Amino acid sequence: MSDTLNSPANPAAPMAAPRLLSLDALRGFDMFWIVGGDELVHRFAAAFPVAPLKLIDGQMDHVAWRGVAFYDLIFPLFVFMAGISAVFSLGRTIEKYGRATAIKRIFFRSLIIYFLGVLVYKGLANGVDQIRWVGVLQRIAISYFFTGLLFCTLPLRGMVAVCVAILLGYWGVMTFVPVRDFNLETAHLAQTYAQAGSTNTVALFQAATNLVTGRFDDGLNVAQHFDFQHLPGRKWDGAYDPEGLLSSIPAIATCLLGAFAGIFLRNPKFGDRERVKWLLVAGVAGVALGFLWGVQFPVIKKLWTSSYVLVAGGYACLILAAFYQVIEIWGKRQWCTPFVWIGTNSITIYLAYHLIKFEDYAERIVGGPVQARLGVYGNLLIALVDVLMMFALVRFLYRRKIFLRF
């Protein structure tokens, strides 16, 4: 991959092909599981408890702490795709309007996505002290912001160096910086309160003078302690947040991995089959290296560990290769049309899913006596109507060429 492909003098080589349908389809496939697909699987498995469905159902929840299930790959895959999209969209902007315009768009888009994320978690509804300053959209905004700026200002080698520095730096901080030997996880806190006869978490935390290093337990690690001490507002897990301050830094590396994939896909020197081949190679290497690193620095989504970045990035490359092979090379496109509807309005449907609450409307249509009469199948029907309404909305937007670009 030539370093001149993304240099200050030549920030984005001309695309070898028009807009890739496989990217929109993959983005939609990924978002589908966030906006109802997971619940649909859960209810199918409850209605038809056969072994294959039970196996799939088990992959539709996050692992408790260490390791990954399919559902643990959904969020990083979207961040990865944000990196690819940044390369394609910013590359075109630089070619047409120049670098300054591209940087302005990075600032504008990032701010909008960030504050939409704040609104998703009720914004000011419960007071300033209950604002959730971090979250899913906020992490996407932060990752996109820094990845976009790096793409616009650094050559490819510089971007790679930053990515490596982030992964190694985060590992170093998490491994060698000492923290108080005090577990902030909810169950541990309850035990501590009972023993100490106090619920003043700050005072109990400050009273713990023994320091430890290299701990990656839930509630006892550098990232979560940092959130407890420095993250304002509401924290999702009580004393800390899974989309916290320090763990957002390696998420930038995930987005950068997507940017590298985007730069590679835009390189006209590679044919379609070569692209699939090298995506597969990168995917296998990422997964293998990530799990190998995980022996010392565990693969943990809630901490977004460096090993997790490599594992999730590797799986993202493998899934992207599969979509590229089927859609771009084999030309099998009809099956992915509903995913393209979602993928071209992915953040729009994410917001709609949280603000409109499709399931509430589904219950108004087939709930009550209908749901009660059908029993467990009634729950499945609710989920089906929920998903169908979501598809109806994105199809409506797509057919009328309404694409909300935040």
C-alpha cells in the first residue's frame, strides 16, 4: 500500500469504482442488530427452542467481562465503518473543495453527532448533573473527529504510527499506572458499604491507600477508576461508564483501522480479488494477534483494551471481505437491499429507534389480547412488527432519496 496514497500533497487518490454497495449493506447489517435484530433473535429462540437458534441466541448478548460474543463486535464494527466512510467522504471533499473545507465538515459533523448522543440519553431532562456526557454516538463522534483530522493532515505512515502509539500507550497506562486497591463494581461496593457502615463512596475510595498495578477486574482498573474520579454527570454503570474517558482513546484506533481499510479500498492499484485476499489476511492476523496479546492484556469490550481493538478489527475485516466478495464480485445484491436502506440512513434509524420506540407502536397494533392469546408467539409477533416498522421507515426514506447526513 503506497504511502503517497494519503499524503498532504495527495490526500486521497481517485476512487477506482463508484460508491460501494457492500459498504452501505454492511453498515446496515451492523445497525440492524442494534435496532431490533437482537431482540428478534431472542424471541425466535424463546418461541422455537431448537439447538441452532439457542446457539445464535447466545451470541446476541455481551459477554459478562472477558472475551467476545458476536454482539460484542457490533459497536466496534460500526466505529470501523465510520473510519472507512471518513476516507471516502473526506477524500471526495478534499478533491472537490480542498482540505480546509474537509476539516470544517469534520468539526461540524462531530459536534452534531456528539450532541445528538447527549440528547439520546435525555440531555438536560434530569438536570445538569445527570447528563451522560459519554455514550455510543459520543464515542463515534470522538473517533470520527480524530480519525478525520489525522487523515486530512498526516501521510499514511503517520496515521499508522499514531494507531500503534495509541494501542501501546493504552496498554502501558492500563498495565503500569498504579490504582487504589478498591473495587468500584456495584456488588463489591454493596459489600464494602455493609462492612464499613458507610455509603460515602468517595471517602471510602480515598481511604484505600494500598496501590496495585496491572489489574483488569471489573471495577478495579485504571480506566474505570479514572472515570470515577474525573468523568462528570451520569455514569452508565454507577461509578464508571463503559464508554468512558480513557477507553475512548483506543476506540480512535478502531476507527483508524477502518480508515486504513478505506484507503486500501480506494487504491486503484488493487483489483477486487486482491482486496478480498488482503482483507482476509488482515482479518486473520488481527484476530490472532489480538487473542495472543489478550493472554497478558485481556480482550475486554467495556475497557476497549488494545487486544480487543485488534480482535474486533480483525473480525471487521473478515466480515467486510465476505460482503465485498458476495456483493461486489459475485454481484449478489438483491438479498442485501433492506440492509442498504438502513445503511444509507444508519444514524437516522438509530435516533428513531431510541426516540420513537417502535415496540410501543407494535404493542398498540398486535399487543393486548392478541399478544396474550398467542403467548410466547405473541412476543415474537411484537418483535416482528417492531422490525417491520423500522424497515418501512428506512425504505420510505430511501425510495424518496432522503438521506440525513449528520
